[in-house]
Amino acid sequence: MNPSPEESARELLEVIPVVMRDIRSQMRSRRSPDLTVPQFRALGFVDRNRGSSLSDVAYHMGLTLPSTSKLVDGLISRGLMAREEHPDDRRRLKLAVTRRGLSTLETSRRATLAYLSAKLGNASGEQRELIVGAMGALRSIFSATAYREQGVK
Amino acid sequence: MNPSPEESARELLEVIPVVMRDIRSQMRSRRSPDLTVPQFRALGFVDRNRGSSLSDVAYHMGLTLPSTSKLVDGLISRGLMAREEHPDDRRRLKLAVTRRGLSTLETSRRATLAYLSAKLGNASGEQRELIVGAMGALRSIFSATAYREQGVK
DNA sequence: TATTGTTATACTCTATAACTATA
DNA sequence: TATAGTTATAGAGTATAACAATA
């Protein structure tokens, strides 16, 4: 018998924050102190989508433009990302990860994956299969989210 | 063939933040603006573990004592939680959820579960089964985390 | 001296409101 | 007028360092 939506929701609400906190703690720890989770995600997105605008990043991350602007600001001021001019539309940004940003991203990714892999290595193969399957399902359920209208008065 | 720890880690790192952001956004939205995710979790923990000390909460949440102190402070100043004196050890707190805190917790929980249930209702029963199974596995993998030594010089 | 918690300080994350520049 | 982005402001989350009170 399959679990109800309610039961599944309860499980998600209990477990997701716990896993998330663990990931966040790891990223803040000595081993990979360079990027926070949102910084990591933004950098990774722009790396995979070179030339993205700020709005693209905001949409992907499910953040407002001001939040995204500030987030990106921090990355730019640290030399991890670069702002270029868009040829056609001068309002628009073209974002790109710098060489240094890429190296930081890789270091952070390696450290975090190593940390998580060690934990997941203690689980059984069946458990990992469950997890990977569930992540696929969750991705399709949750990724079409994001973007709430900007409150233009 | 079962997925490797590395592959599983990669999936986790991609999907968990997306789901988490969605939950956080929902909690911040008009429908349940009363509690943030950490507030919700702290209140829920103390509700299930009446008389917990601050350290108990910190341990459960994987936070430092100062962070937890501030978090609990906010709940107390809003009348959602109460600090009582411990009979045996006057350094220790005994925390309890107030009636108003309980009602806020219930409202928030209902709204969030309804939101998540609606999303999960669009998934198939098999997908929900995967998800519930994976949450169980993740719980056992990640819940023994928490607590880094306090930096007492 | 060790433990429990608080206060001081600082940064990041995130939002809304108001604004600028460009289209 | 509509769109892309920034700036101003504010509150929550989180940490480390330093402290106070109690054991």
C-alpha cells in the first residue's frame, strides 16, 4: 500500500531540514569554508549556463532579484564571478564564472561530495538506490517551482 | 546495479537545496507567515520533549548554544515558548511550549503539510513510496550528526 | 575548574519598497 | 510604460569570542 500525500509530506518536512543543515554545516566548516550553499548553487548555475542574466539566476534559485543581486555582488567582489555587458540590451547582465571562481567551486564541490559520500558509503546499496530514485522524483516535483512576481507597486 | 556513494552524494547535493528552498518559501508566504523553518523545528522539538534544556534543543537542531539561545529568545519574546527554572540545577533551562505556541505550531504545520501534500498528490504512488523510503534512510544516515564542540578557549 | 547559558559582534540570506537606466 | 537591475532598509539565522552564574 502506497503512502498518502500527507504521510509523505510529513516525512519530507521532518527529514529535509536535517539533511540540509548537515550540508550547510559541512560547507561552513574548515574543510570547505569558501562558499555557502546559495553561493555554491549560484556559481554552479552560472558555470553550467554561461552568459546568464541576473534574472536567470534568480529564477533558477527561486529568489527575488534584490536577493540575487546581493548574492552575486558578493561573488563578484570576491573575484569569483564577472559581470559583462550584454551586446543587445544594456540593462541586462551577462554573468560568467572566473577562473578563480571555477577553482573555488571545484574545491568546494569536491570537499562536500567527499563528505556526503563518506556518509552515504555507510548505507546499503539498496538504501542508496532508494535515495537516488527519490531525488529524481523530488526534482521533478519541486523544480518547476520558483519565481514569485516582483511586487511592482 | 546500485548507485555509488559519489553518485548518490551528487544527487543529494543538487536536489535537497531545491526542496528546502521551496519549504522555506512556503513558510514565509502569506499562508503561514508565523514561523520560519528553524522556529518551527525548535517549537516542535520542545513540544515533543517538554522540559528540554537549551542544550537539548541545540543538540537536536545541530546549532551552537548562542544561536539556539537567540532563536529561543525570539520565540519566548513572542509568547510562543516559556522558560522555567530547573529544580535541581539553576543553570539549566526547562523549556515549554505555551498554549499560544502550540496553536501557532499547529496552524503552521497544517498549512505547510497541505502545501506539500498538494505537490506530492501530483506524484504517483510509487514515487511517494520511493520518497518515504528514502526519507527513512536519510534520517538514519543524518540524524546522528549535530553538535560540534563549543569553542571554549 | 567545568558546565549552562547569555551578550557582543559580525556576516550571510532573504524580503519589500523605492529607485535608476534602458527599452 | 515595462523591464532589468541596484540601493536602502530590516529581520532572521548563524558563528566565534567573551562573559556570568552556578555546580
